Amino acid sequence: MSNILIEANNISKIYDQDIFLKRGKNIYALNNVNFQLQKGDFICIMGPSGSGKSTLLNCLSTLDQPSRGDIQIFNQYISQMHKNDLCEFRYQKLGFVFQNHNLIPYLSIYDNIAAPIILGNQKSQDIENRIKTLAKDLEIEGILDKFPHECSGGECQRTTIARALVNEPEILFCDEPTGNLDSKNSHKLLTILSHLNQRDTTIVLVTHDPMIASYGKTMMYLYDGGIKAVVQRNQATQREFLDQINQVVHQDTLLYEFDQTSPLQSTNPAPTTEKIKVDNQDKAFISRQTVYMVLDGFKSDENILKNSTPLYIHGTHISYQNVHHDDIEFDFKDIQEIRMDLTAQFVIFGIYSEYVFHILLNCVSPQGTYKLKVKNKDDFIHIIDYFHQNHVKVIDPRHIEDAYHQYPDDYSRQKYYKRTHKDLLKKK
């Protein structure tokens, strides 16, 4: 069973989209972002104001949908889910903690925590036991009979966490949860989240504070709607992880510009942090990566390429980035065989909807299998020719190569796939 809970491929978000570009251009809140969340992760998303942090969180948590790209959550495409199904899905699988605790002022702390679970028609004794257990873990058992206005900010925020956890969600989304707290209460709150993560609660947290991010396992830095850097904690201490985060954040501050231009040089050089090596040597084989294949000497489809992860083919050298933003490189001479297959996705285009077929490639090597989902259309025939020119065995049970020769244009080929591969179409 896969440990991947959320996977986003080349997602973009445009608010107030101008289809005809009357304003000159569209402003991207997110631009071609790849993201993967696995069970047990604690990912902190950072970036300057307006970088797309909250937009990414909203898209990943199903509160919003991207303008382009795909998001799978628990192996379901959120674009294919009905509004009622999404509501039920959030209720069963997801928990939310926001900067403003949004507690209902005329309900007690106990009733605020109980509000979500009451909707599940559970027995009152089960509800009481669950709330008391959470209250004890979060150190708020003494305020259950109080109202929100009678509690401190830290108590209200811990109440919000209890409310988010009362349904035992698999993923907890936190948007600036410490924004209204002092440093002491922020530390207490993040310690609680760390303990929850150690007990298998998966967490995605947005913050602007490097110290808060240092409590996580991964820091992802956004800038102008794109992911600029990813820092893994691995075996580093929290202090070492904080130093690495600060190095990334420092690059986007005015202080960095001052350091580059100031004639004043410090006699004490800044300490350097040793780069922590990635422990996982199988990072190239974690999951299937959606790519657009760029072959030397052939024209690319720029409209597809600008919204895709490029896979570059220079001679026999192959390079691309996986969903964790690791640089993957290998020599095509190492590929023993290539298995081609198809996948079908139900896509909604405004008032229209249609199945769209994409090619799946499994490139088998002695090190492992590179799994790719290819966004190339008519130009993929050149990729097939490249496989043959390098004398690689191609296994093609669905006769994809024949379809390219028989139907050179993508529109006709898509219609052909729909007629001949009905086993890939899920009933709606």
C-alpha cells in the first residue's frame, strides 16, 4: 500500500483569470508547482508575503482548486469529486488549524471541541471520552466549561487543535497557527504538533517564522508562486536545521543585498552549515513523475512545456526533477527495457468534460524503475524513434506506437484510445 497521501503535478492558480489577456497578462499565485506528501511527513511551507503559501495550502486541502494541473489526495483526483463528496472527505480525513481560532463565542470550550464529532452521530459517552483525552493531552482539561472570551490566546489555539483532531484526521493543515501567540505559547503549540507527528499525524504547516519551521522535517520555500528551495532535516539537530533554513530565507532579504554591496567586511566570517546528505538513495524511484520530454534537435510544444516538468534528453544523458525537487540524472544506456502503457483521466473543461489519455513509461534499469507520466502529444513519435535508435527493448501491449502511425494528430488518437481502451474508463 502506497504511503503517498497527496500528490500535486504542475499545479497553477490564477485568481480572476483573464482568458483573453485584456489586462496584458495573468498573475499567477502558484506557477507550475509539484508537491508530494507522504504519511508521517511534517512539511513547513515558507516564503515572503504574496508568495503563494496559503494558496498552496488551500489547494492541497481541497478548500480551493488549481486553475491548471492535477491534485490526487488518497488516490482520488479532487477535480473529479462532487462538492458533497469533498465535504464528507474533509470531515473524515482532514483537520484544519488557522491563525484566527474561529471558536464559536456562545459555546463552551467543550462544545466547541465537540461540534464536529456531534455531526457523526456518535454516542455521547464516546464523545465525552474522546474530548477528555484530547483535553488532557493538550493541557486544557481545566477550561472545558469556560467560554472562549474567558481563555487566553494559547488556550484558544490549543482548543482549535483539539477541535481539528476530534475526528482523528490523517492530515492536519495549519495556516500560521502561531501568528497570534507569544514565543512561549508558540513553543508549547509546536511541541504539541511535534508529538502528534511522532504519533503518525501527518502535518502541513504554513509559517513565515524560521524558528517555527525548524520544528518540522522538511522546509519548502516559495517565491513568486514557485518552489525555490526544499530543505530536509534528515539527521540534523533542530539548531542545524534552523541554520539551513535561515540560509535559504536570507537570500530573499534586503540584508542579503546589503551583504553583497557593502564595502564593510566582517573580520569574523559567517559560520557555514555542513550540507546534510539525503539518506534515501532510491529517491528516483519513489513515485511516478509527470514530465514533458525534451529531445535534442526537435522542436518542443512551448505551451505544454511551460506548464510541465521538463525531462531533458541530451544524447544518452537524461535529467529531470522529481516531485521532491531532487535532481535525477541517469544514462539511457543503463535502461534495459521500456514498458509503455496508457492512463485515462476524466477532465472538466468549463461546461464540457472528457477523458484524456496520457502515456505511462516504466524505464527499467539495474538500479530501479524510473516511472514517468508523459505529457507529450504528437511529438512523442520522435521519443519512440529515439528508443529504437538506442536499441532498447520496448514492450507496448496497447500498441501505442501503431496508434501514432495510424493517427498522427492528438485529437484523432484520443478518440481512437477511447474506442479501443474502454477498460481504462471509469464509470461516472
